[in-house]
Amino acid sequence: MVTRGRPEDREAAAAPLERVPGVSPDFIRLLITGRWIAIVAVLLTLRLHLRFPADDSAVAAVVVMAAAYNTGQWLLLRAGRLRRYPPAILVGVDLALVTLLVWHSGGVRSPFVNLYYLVVIVAAAFGDLRGSLLAATAAAGLQLLVVFTREPLTPQLLRLQYLVSTLPYLVLVALVAGHLVRQLRGEWERRRQAERELDALNRELEIARQVQSSLTGRPVPRVPGLALAAHTEPLYGIGGDIQDYAPTPEGVGITIADISGHSLPAALVAVRLSEFIERADPRTALEQVARAGNQAVYDATPPEVFVAAIFCQVRRHDGRVRYAVAGNPPPLIYRCRAGRAALLDGCRGPLLGVLEEACYPVCEEHLEIGDVLLLYTDGAIDARGADGEILGAEGLAAILARRAGLPIQEMVDRLAGDIRSGREVRDDLTLVAIARAEEGAGP
């Protein structure tokens, strides 16, 4: 027979037992274990010679059949062939075995009557409410058969008492077990659907991350006389940090920016700002670049969006550094001769996009051979340790002083690793380092 429909429907039809939500090989193993426990309990009951009418040889034969059936099912499960075993047959065989056991161990007075309830619960696991009700109906019919044929001399009052005390509980067990299984399956399906949607969203976010990276993650340029390196880590795959470079005959212009937030809206603003920076003339005065960037963000974004940035220009011949800070943490500079790092905290301006007209003072420094200038976003200094202590600019300066002697790319990678070590980074993290190289040396 050819199964029509979607591929997943055909796959489910090919494996009805193991594809049913809530029914798995693990559940079948649990069922097999439960049968062994019941078989041992029957053997102990016979061994203890409890007072109930029983045909010991017939009960022993039923136990042998149950053990053989259980062993065969276990072998089929190990061979991977149980997927073709219909659940209805599984429940039906258990009902038949329980009925034979009850028949030969006292009928109404059998200590094994309650095994019917377990079979009903198992049926609920396979067929939820409908399966449990069908199993309860079948169990009730089999019990009626036992009551009215196994003990025809039983007084009618005793029969009625047995029916009233047993049959309603079978139905109640079926209703409760079936309803619970149905609810669990519904939750399972909702969870599976949520997982599928999350997988699809993650795939889309990965595509968005790649697109954003291609638009905002400019490669670090090679500038004679300078060594540059960068390290960036978005918090959620896509983020709001950007880095941009504009090589000039005199050196290089560098911009890092941190858009408020670290998700898709921030990424979109980052792309827009990156396009603006790329179009800017690298010969434009730094003050004008900062003011134009502020105006672009103010005009193109809602009031709740703002940008922290650093605009920096480095000359390769003499190491002259000019920079403007727009709400971003100020740069750090490592002085090779002094062997320590310090915060350049004397030059700050407002965040981009907050004020329509803003001024951004420009400060100046000089890099000697071996000095390192570090630009970073606040994800680096806001990293929080297990004790709740924030790393801060002083902590980052101490790490920079320890790592400054390494090759420039290794240095920024080690810096990022040291920031994360024992700390939780709660924002996008970007580091850009610039160092003076020896005269005539490459980057």
C-alpha cells in the first residue's frame, strides 16, 4: 500500500508505535519491567500459599506464557522490530493474560484483579482518552465474563456488589489517565512546535548575523607603521556594536560605536550608521564627523535610540592621535616606558542622537614605539563577576598592562578571554587596539 501525503506523515505511518508522543522504546522497557515485577509477585503469592481459591498449575502456565511473551517482546525491542507491533495488540495481549490469571486464581476473589487498572493506564499511554476508554470497556466485559461464568453459583448480591465496587473505578481510571495523557501530548506538541519555530528563528538570525557582519564588520586594514587588531562578540548573535576603518595617506581613521540594545533593532541602526561612516570623507575634520554622525542618528532614529561612539584618527609617521568621545567609555592607553595603562578621561561629549545640536571636543595624544591605544565598548567594562563586582575601566587597564607585550591580535583575543574569565558579559563586546610599530616595520 502506498502512503500519500507529506513526507513527515509517511514517516509517522511507517513507525506508529515509536512516533506516538509519550510512547517510546523507553516506555516499552518500563512496561516490560513492570510485567516482570507482576510475574514475580504472582510467584511469591503462590509460594506463600495465601488463602484464595486458585488452580496452581493453571496459574503457573499463565506465568510461563507471560514470561515467554515478555522475553519475546524484549528481544523484538532490541532487534528494532517492535515498530511494526500494533499498540492495540500490545494492550489486548495484556488484557488476555490478566483475564486468564484472574480466571484461574479465584475469579471475584483473585488478588490480581487490580492488574486491569494498570492495563487501562497503559492503554491511555498509547491511545489517550479513547484508548483508555476502549481498554476499560474491554476489561469490564472480560470481568463480567469471569463473574458470570467462572462462578455461576455466586449469589446475585455478591455479583452486584462486585460490579458496583469495580466497574465504575475502571471507567474513572480510564477518564483520568486518558485526560492526563491527552493534556501531556498537547503540551508536547506545543513544545515541539515552539522548538521548530525557534529553530527557524535561529536560522533567520544566523542569516541576519552574516548580513550584518558583511555590512558593518569592516576588515582591519594594514597600515604601514601601525599595528591594528580587533575582537568583537555580539551578545545574541546579532548586535549593535560596529567598527569602521578609513585608511588615509597619513594613517587611519577608526570609529567604534555601540547602539543602545543588542538585538535586531540595534543591528539595523548599526547598518545605517555604518553606511554613513563609510560615505564620510576621511579628510573631514574629526569635529565635523562627530557632529554629522550625531545629526544622522538624531534624524533617522526614534527618541529612545541613542549611540555611544569614539571617533579616532591616528597618524603613522609620528603617532599623533586625535579622538572624540560621544558617550562611550574613554580610551585606554598603555605606555610602554612606564609599563602601565591609564584612562584618557579628559575629553567627553554627549551620546549621538540625544541632542539635535551637540559639540564634541577633540583631544590629542601621542603613541610612542610600543605604546598601545585601546578602544572598547561598555560590554568590556560592565562584565560582572560571581560576587557582583563590575570589572570597570581600572580592571580593564590592569588586564591591558599584563597583555600589552603580546602580538597585537593575540593581545586583544587574550583581553577578551580575560574579561570573560569568571565574569558574565551582559552586552556586545568590541575591542580595537592600535600600536606604533618600529620605524620601517609593517603592521
